[in-house]
Amino acid sequence: MEQALATIISAAHIGAAIALFNGAFTTFGQAKIVAQAIESMARQPEASDDIRSSMFIGIALSETSGIYGLLIAIIMLFANPLVNIFINFVS
Amino acid sequence: MLNVENYWVLKIAGYDVWITETIFNTWIVMAVLIILAIIARMKLKSFKVIPSGFQNVIESLVEIFDNFVTNTMGEKLSYVAPWFFMVFSLVFSSSLFSTIGFRAPTADFITTFALAIVTFLMMVVLGFRHRKGKYLKSLFQPNFVFFPINVLGEMAKPVSLSFRLFGNMLSGTIILTLWYTLTPTLLQIGIPAALHGFFDVIMGFLQTYIFVIISLMYIKGAADE
């Protein structure tokens, strides 16, 4: 029983770590947005205000997937759905 | 600090009403904002044509926000500016509130989801008010087969809007809690100030700005031609 519980908890932690991996890909996407925005700002300095606000919107929209991964990791670590399922199953 | 504490349980008409840390902290933030608003209202009588001091600050705040909303939404829809000024000041002051050691009200899902639900209702109501049948028709674009997908897309908007703010504020709270609990006392002098400055002030301002501007863009997309 203890061993099964330990396996489940470690599986939840590994799952949380994998869910946090999408932060890497989100960062790549955001880096691409910022690089393009800086390039167009250098090309057209008079339009930099418009470009900056659209850049922030794009960054925020692409950050959503990273936030979803973070929430899954937080649920895995602190809300423990798998452990609750296991306890219900045993009792 | 990771869990939201529950202070009291009130019994109202047979239901348990939980007064949590979030609600209590929101009351404090609201009290500060309301007192500021009352002071500004009382000073309004002594305002002059040529502003100075306190009047300068108030006028420039309102003017900057009005211009921001008008630039984003256009002249026709700019009457939503007061509501979003309130949202902006509430969310930003609640993220500033966590710099003095309390839990930010926006680090709880109920606060952000309530604000996002209001944005969603405004989107639907203003869409029907300004475009009438065309708003309903836009759900059937490009084909009637896409109706369920369009409805799901509309439903996902408040969810992603609220999760974005909540996730950012919660990650700041978690990192600061880890720092406060795991490091020795000597490292807790000075360094948390930098962390608070980044996670609460800079990220707080950025996320508030993004919350407001994305709400405005959703409303504009629903209500504008």
C-alpha cells in the first residue's frame, strides 16, 4: 500500500515536470514574436507604438499555453487528484 | 501562503458563506480605492480651470485612460472606459497589495473569473446591442456546421482570460513563498524586495494592462462592425 502510494506520488511529480516543459516552447514562440517586433521597429521607428502594443498582445496570447501547463503542474502537486482516486479505490 | 485561508463561516439562510482571505483582502483594497475616490469627489468642488497638484494627477490619470480606450475601441464604444478604469485600478492595486506581505486577491481563481465573466457578459450584451442580428449571424460563419465550434471559442475566452491573470499572480506568490520558507534568515533581507518588484510590480502592471487590453479587444471584436 505504501509502495503503491509512493509510486503514485512520484508519477504525479513526474507528470508535473513534464507539464512544465511547455514553458520552453512557449518561450521560443515569445522570442520569435519579440525578434520580429524589434526588426519591424528598427525598420519603421514611427510605427513603434502600434507595434509595441500588438507585441504585448501577441506575447500574452501565446503565453496562455504556458500558463495552462503551470496550472496542470500546480494541480498535480497541491490538489493531488491521483492520490484522492487511489484513496477512494482502496477504501 | 499557498493555501487560501478561511477566516469565518457565516450562516445565511441555511447556506454556508465562507469569508476567505481573498474576500477579506479584496475588502481592504476596495476600501482604499473607495476612500481615494471619495477624496477625489470631495476635492472636485475646489477644482479650477488651470489644474495644479492633486487635480493634475487625477485629471491626467482619467485622461490617459480615456485616450487609451478611445484609441483601442473607437469613439462609438468608448463609453466602457469607466468600468475598465475600475478593473485596471482594482487589479493593479491588488497586485501592489502583495508587496506588503499579504496574499494578492488576484492570486485566487474566483476574483479573476468574476472579472472575466463580466467581460464575457459585456461582450455578448454589447454585441447584441450594436450589431443585433449580425452578431448571432457571426456565430454561423463561415458555415452553419461551425456553430458549435464558434460557441466553444466564445466560451473559451473568459476561461483563458482569467487563467492568464491567475496563473501569473499565483506563480509569483508561489516563488515568493518558496523563497520565504526555504532560505536562511540572512538571505531574507533585501533580496525579496527585488523579487517583489519583479513579480508584483512589473508583472502585475503588465498582466493588468494585458487583461484590460484583451478584454477591450474581445468586446471590440463582438460589438464593432
